[in-house]
Amino acid sequence: MTDLLYSETEDDLRAAVRSLLADRADAQTLLGRIETGAPYVPGLWKSLAGDMGAAGLLVPEKLGGQGASHREAAVVLEELGRAVTPAPYLTSAVVATETLLALDTEGEPVAELLAGLASGRTVAVLALPLSTAPGTERGLATAPREHGVDIGSGAPETREGGGSGRPGTVTGVADALAADVFLVPRADGLYAVPAGDAVVVPQTPLDLTRPLAAVTTDGAVGTLLADAETAGAAIRRGLLSGAGLLASEQLGLAEWCLEETVRHTRQRYQFNRPVGSFQALKHRMAQLWLEIVNARAAARAAADALATGSPEAPLTVAVAQAYCSKVAVHAAEECVQLHGGIGMTWEHPAHLALKRAKSDQVALGSAGRHQDAIAALVDLPAPA
């Protein structure tokens, strides 16, 4: 039976992560970092990933990790979502880590990479667009790619000559600027390419707390980690776990938006009354609370399904993403609007939440794509 409740261990982990982020990455610190064009807070990743051990939650103890599960990783992402923290946790500690765990972990290259990721010394990023949804990765590592591939399909855009088996430029790669290693799908398998051997060109993202970049690995040889068939299944596992736990990030963001809105409307007075006492605003916040309760159930179900290896995980993840992405955007929009004029200013962090919510709405597959996946999984095709 699916367990949607938080354990004592998960509550303790939440408290530790929230305390760290409040101390090192509060809203004003993030706003200051974004203005400099360098959103990552110095030393934060070392404290979170290495000192606290959060990066190794999904890695078994024999490989140097914590031997925990997706449930604990989901709690970390809830807190990172609440604080809209610039950190490569989703991309490295979840997507890249899960991809590697699906390979031969007895092999030296994979084992070394996992040990580095678990300790926080290494950040690995899968060289695919952030928009790539689970299921759309088919063929990325199984056949030569011709140049001019549509990037919206989730496949890498390649330069002319892509049919040689060397990938070209992949745009929209999240956290590429923080990466030490890229996991690159090629025609003959999955390769580990040092970031120093790749050309990384920053792009302008909507969400300034999750930088995007174009990554070119044309001239890099890299280390072969798996053949094409194994790589395809591994990438699928990584993207599925990423999409499932992204719902927890969206949940945390939505919870912060509601709490901040309730706090503000209690303190903001009009006509000698708190604006939060006006019935119309009460109804809007009550409706948002109901949506967040449902989002919590969906996100926790996805994390539990991934943690237990449930055969229903693809369906549960698709349901969570189809629902939670919309709730996060709605919560952020209400947060901006119900804060009035201050909600529209750069100085208030509401805009960070809105931009992260909108970015997350298309990350690892849009709500519409996940709804199509649900229809296919339950054998209920959508109307033409």
C-alpha cells in the first residue's frame, strides 16, 4: 500500500535542509547572486551535497552513498523548491545518478563516477534539453542522428555530420555551467565527457535560478559507459525519476507561495482590516490550499512508487507531473497577484517562484505530454 506520510527520518532531513538554506541561501542572498549573473551560492553545494550527504541519498552504501530512497530525495527537493535554490540537485543527484545506477555499477568508470556524485565532489549532467520527457529519449543513443533534428522533440540538435556518431550542440541543458562531467548519448552508447573537453555557452533562461546552456561535445572522445541499448534504458530511468521528483520541487514551491501569501494578507491592511479577512481572498486561498493538498498526495505517491520500484511508477509519475506543474504555476500567480504592487517588484522573491514554476511546467515534459502518457498507459486514447 502506498505510504504518503513522512517518516521521522524524513522530517529530520527536512529540518536540516531548511535550516541550511535559511542560513546560506535566503531570498535576499539569491536576489543578490542573480544580479551578478552567478546564481550558485559559493559553498552551498559542498554543505548540502557533501557535508550533509544529500547528493548520495539514491546511491547504495557499497558505492559510497547513503543507501536511502526517492522518498528522502523528494524531501530535499521540496525544500529546494520552497527556497527556489540554485543547485544542481535534480540534474546531478537525481537524473544523472539514476542514469548511472541503471548501468553496470561493478565497472570502474561507473563506480568511480557514482562515488564522486555521492560525495558531492563531482556534478554530472545528462546532455539533453531540460524539456526532454520520459519516453521521448527513445532512439537518442541507438541510431546516428541527422543534422537539423527538432529540439522540441526532446532529441539533441546536431550539426551537419551528426550521422558520424558524434553529437553536435545540445541546447537548453540545465546546470551545465556547474557540471564537472557530461553524460552524452551517442550513436553507439553513453559516454562520460569531462566538462573541460566540452564547449559550454550560457543561454538566457526564464528561470534565473536554474541556468541553461548549449553544450557542444564534437571534439571530445569521452569514456564509454554503456552500449546503445543499455544506455537507452538507463536514460529512460533517469528521466522518469527526475520527472517524478520534480513534482516534489513543485509541491515545495507551491507551499511556500501559499504560506507567504497568507502571511502577507494577515499583515496588509485596507479599510482598517487585514486584506486576508476579505471573503473573496479567503476563497481564493482556500481553493489553493485544496489544490496543494492534492498535489502533496500526487507527489508523495510518485516518490513512493519510485522508491519501491512499483510497476505503476510510470503512471504515478505522469499523474504527479500532469497535476503538480499546474498547481505550482497557479500558486505562484496567486502569490504575485495577492501581494499587490510589491509582488511585481524585483525586491520581493515572488517573481523567482513564478519563473521557477513556469520553467518547471515544461521541464521533463509538459503537462499535456504527461496527460498523453496517462491515456496511453491506461489504454484510454485521447480524442483526436
